[in-house]
Amino acid sequence: MMNQKTPWERMEIIRRKERPTINDYIPLLFDEYFEMHGDRLFGDDCAITGGIASFKGRPVTVIAQVKGRNINENKACNFAMPHPEGYRKALRLARQAEKFHRPVLCFIDTPGAFCGVAAEERGQGEAIARNLFEFVGIKTPIISVVLGEGGSGGALALGVCDELAMLENALYSVISPRGCASILWKDASREKEAAEMLKITAEDLVGFGVVEAVIPEANGDAATGPEETAEQISQYLYKTIEKLSKIDIDLLLDSRYNKFRKIGVYSEG
Amino acid sequence: MLEDLFKIVKTRSAQEPKVPGSKVNIPSNLLFKCPRCGKVMFAEDFEAAKKVCVGCSYHARLTASERLEITADKNSFEEYDADLQSVNPLGFAQYDAKLEELRKSTGLNDAVVTGECTIRGSRCAIGVMDSRFMMASMGSVVGEKIARLFERAAEKKLPVVIFTASGGARMQEGIISLMQMAKTSAAVARHSAKGLLYITVLTDPTTGGVTASFASLGDIIIAEPKVVVGFAGRRVIEGTIRQHLPDDFQSAEFLLEHGFADMVVGRDKMRRTLSHLIRLHTKEGA
Ligand SMILES: [Zn+2]
């Protein structure tokens, strides 16, 4: 299976309103899902859902960015752009998973962390930084899956994990192609070109050692078969949880550290 | 919204301050015009004041060598990893040329200088970012040097002091630059787990991916007066809410008020503050 689509074609696929979201996948992946609310500090952020689920008879903690399918759903979840309290809820739930020795499953699907006055007042930068700092040491397996858009630091805050997977059309980038084009050429309309330059597809990221697995979508587009795509995600998760659960926790934390530690391209001497 | 990681705030006020007496014909390189309050000073007086505005106490940007000069004890600084250089992993247009030009004009290999020094006799590992080099954006070299700084400090049981400044992630290195946020934060975590001290000094401007990683992770977070610190770009937020934000939005003082900095410390007291804090974390104590 080789995905022949250009980065731009994939971008169009993941932006379509028919693209399945975490709300479609949760009932297909889990027998039960109890949603948990709030960061215990400020409030509850609906751009991130989190809770405890039963996955093939095993308890797991789920943390996911929520996209909507229409304007009302998107208003309710702030277009999947979390505020600091969303990231702090995620950290609270990951700590809870660590206490009860259950794996953490993160699902990434965001254009980025929200940029606004309230987000700055409540420390958006600190909230993301804290997750990067803490997740690297959480003593339980963590698996992250990029479902659609992986937008920069706001995605990475749920992306410090033992294994990162991407759906075959998902994209993960440091900046939106549009933003890149407007900085580079002062012309946002050249976003197609920027999408090529930025190297943001699942295959690109496997090449950089950032992503471990690519999950196939039904008929090359998840929207044509959410059940079949969920089944592919489920198989990947099952296999990976089995594998990671057998590894001694100190070894797992070392290899999580090294997964990120070794990323970088430079010359020396 | 992602582009906000890269936006630099150039002015604090709605209107560009007018240079008073601009009819007087003085070459502009002999003058400093404060970007915050518009005050004009002779370059000589501005240098003598350690690049602090006498009008509003805005602490202007320093080069890495100027910072080390006023921070480290004389001849105490030993540099780490000076020869690390950025390459162009994505084959990004014009990136090589830009790097080459900046290496020449700044004399630096990239946007951070790291090493070891003493501050009034207290030994520490130190990192200083230099905004002249691609707005001190974080690519592989910045990430690697910061990670090595923390790893070496952990090995030698040294505290770490970092003077941060950055426009965010380095777009030209794509996803690799984003991953430096995780890499540096992980290195901070390992140093921290050994019970060692990390002090962040936020300088002008600290934004984007650096704010969202190691800059926000100090045990103690100090900011210089009037500097810009934030996650998103001011103009992007203003564009979204269609309102002008107050001048002190995302300033050092804003951070202090909202609980994201421990203290705002002027340049004249920085050496004293750092050395005392380091000493309070040693066995000998105060
Ligand atoms: Zn001033």
C-alpha cells in the first residue's frame, strides 16, 4: 500500500466535513467511555475530551482533540483549538492513568493551540511546556495517533509518547502551509507550494524518525469507511499496547527520552 | 493560527513613536530610539546604561557576547559545542544562503551560545540566545545545544541559567524544529529529576515554541523589565478580536501579574540575584 497523494490532496481530504472525528471513532473503538471533565484549576475545555474507556477488555485513558462537523459543533469545541485548561486536563488524566497503571491513548486533530487574550493570560506557553516536560516521565505506556491535522505545538502537547502513528492522509507540521507561504513569500495563496516544501506527510515523518507507524484508511480515505478505518486503528492500538506493556517501565522511559533526544540534523566540527 | 508561533512583536504601542527633534541632523547610528516609549538617547549613553531605556526602563536586546560580558565573572566562561552548525534537512529554499550570511554578520554559528561560567563565584552552566540569528528561532542546533547543556549540567551537578529570546520554531527545518521543543523539555526534566536548579531569565522577545518549551520550565522564572513574552503573536490576536490590545499585554509585568513569572529583575541587579539564588541552592546555603 503506497499513498500516492500529494500533500495538498491530503490536506483537502482531512479538511472535508465528512472526515471522521474522534466522536465517530470513540464508539467504534471502545466498549465503554466515561468522559471526565475539568483541569481542577480553572475550568473544562471542550476542545479536548478525556476519560476512561474499555478497550478489548482492558482499561485505558483516552485524551483527544475534538473537531466538529458543522458550525455549531465547531463553536462548541472551539474548532479543536485548546486553551491552557485543555492541556492541563490532559495532564491530570495522564497522571491518573499512571496511578492506575493503564495505558494512555492520545488522539491528535487540531489546527493548533488557541491564540487569544484568555489563552495568554492563563499561560498557553506554560501549559504546553508543562505537558512536554511531564509526559516524558509518565510511568505508563503512551501511544499517540494523528487522525487529521497535527498543528504545531498545540498537537505536540499530546504527542510526547512511546509510539506515534498517523492515519495515512494525516499531516503534522510546525506551521500551516498558509502561514509558511505568507511569511516566506508574503502570499498566503501559495500554500500548495509551501505544503510540498514543509515535508508534512506520514511518509516524510517516518523518514525523519518522528513517526513509527502509518495506519491505512478505508479505500485511501477514512470518510468512505469510518468502521473499517476504526478497525485499522484498533488493530494498531491492540498490537502496540501488547508490545509496550511487556517492556520494563524504566527501559520504556529511557527509550521515550531517546526517541526525542535523537531527532535533529546538524553538522559538527 | 500556527503562524503565531513565528510572529515577532515589533512595537508595543498602536502608533509608531515619533522621534522628537527629528529635524536635528544626527546620524541614526548615534541614536537609540526606544521602541516602547519613543525616548531618544545618544548611543553612547544608552550603551553606558547597559542598553536600558532611561525613559521607561525597557531592557533592550543584547548580543550573546554582550550578555556574557555583563553576567559572567571575567575570563570564567568556557564555551560548549561552539562548532555545531545548522544544515538544510528539508532542502528549504534560501535557507543555506541565509545561514551563511548570518554566520558572517554575527560571528555566531547559530542562535544560542552555551557553556559554563561563574557568576560572582557561583558556578553554573549557562545558555544565552541571540536574536540577531534568525530571530533566535529554534532548529536542530539550538535544540541540540540546549539538550547537551542540561545533560552536561546533570552529569556535573551544576545549576543551569538560560537567558531566553526567540521568535519560535525554525520553520525552515519543518517538523524537526517542532521536535526540539520536546527534546529540550525532556532534557530539562532529566536535570530536574536530579534535584538540580534551573533558572530562566526571559529577555526580549521570548515567544512561540521556546515559550512553549524550556523557557517556561525554570524552577525560578525571572523576566527583564518591559520585555515581550508570549505564546501567540500580538497582531494575530488583535486581528482575531479586532481590537487593539493594551501596551502591557504579553509584557514581563503582565506575566508577573498573571502568575507566570516569579520576579522582574533589572540588569543592574541580575548578577547579584542569580548568584544569591544559586548559593541558596547549595549545601553551604546562604
Ligand atoms: Zn523607553
